[in-house]
Amino acid sequence: MKLEPVAFVWDGAAMVPLDRFRPLARRQYHPGQEYALIPYRERSDASHNHYFACIKKGWLNLPERMAHRFPTWKHLRKRCLVWEGYADHSEIPCVDEDAMAKMIAAIRKADEYAVMTRDGLVLNIWTANSQDHASQDHDEFQKCKDRVLGRICQLCGITMKELTANAKTNA
């Protein structure tokens, strides 16, 4: 079970959860168990918005020869997440080409952003991980953001400074 952040106040003797966090604290923590407390850094909305503005700006600046591979900025983001290792991978063996085609169609219908490759009759599927606040803390989001934007810079042939400076006005 992944622990969710709980806000506490130090009362001089114990860490006491804020009232709105008490139910969550009761579910996650058990009397007599030892827990390590570490400072929690909330992801900033400004950083989150800047990230998406950079992706959109990068998508608009893709070389024409590769634009068809990314019909929307969301396709670009999800593909970059997969390329940078922020994805779940599955392998599905198929009995024949017909079954493979049906499987590809079903997966594409369920997730238009899934990345698929074939290895004989084995279908490899990568689905990008979520980047919502519950899935990535501040540090992981920042690391992921840097890697995805770095990949977009490579694709566009621009520097990180150019991409982020251009996007600041749109964040």
C-alpha cells in the first residue's frame, strides 16, 4: 500500500494529524508501529502548468517530417513518457495474425496513446504512467519533467532554454 501524505502538527510530544487528515491517518498508520517522517514537498501548480505549456510548445515546433507521428501534444507527451521509461510494459502472445490484429484494435480502442510493437506473434504494449499529483511527488515529477522535456528538445532540435523560455509566456 502506497502511503498518501498526511499533514501533521507537532504538539511538543507527538505528531498530531490535522482534523481533515485523521481518517486517512487511521487507515494508514497502526498503533505501536514505527514510521519515519520526512519533509514532504508539494508539487507546485506553476511547475505543472509550465510543463504542459512546454510540451504544447514543443509539439508546435516539431519538424514536419515527424509531425504525423504525434497527432496531438498528448500523443507526444505519452510517447516521451514511454521512451523515458515512465510506463508499464506487457507482452501478449497471440495464436495467429488474425488474433494479433484483433488485439491491436482492442488495445488501440482502450488506449489511443498505447505504444505497441510486434515481435513475431508477441505484442509488446507500453502504457504511459500517470503524472497526477497522487502518482508522482515533487521530486519524481521534476525528474520526469526534465527527461520528457529533454526528449522533446532533441526531437525539435532546440535547447531546453529555448523551449522553456518560449513556454513561460503560455504557462
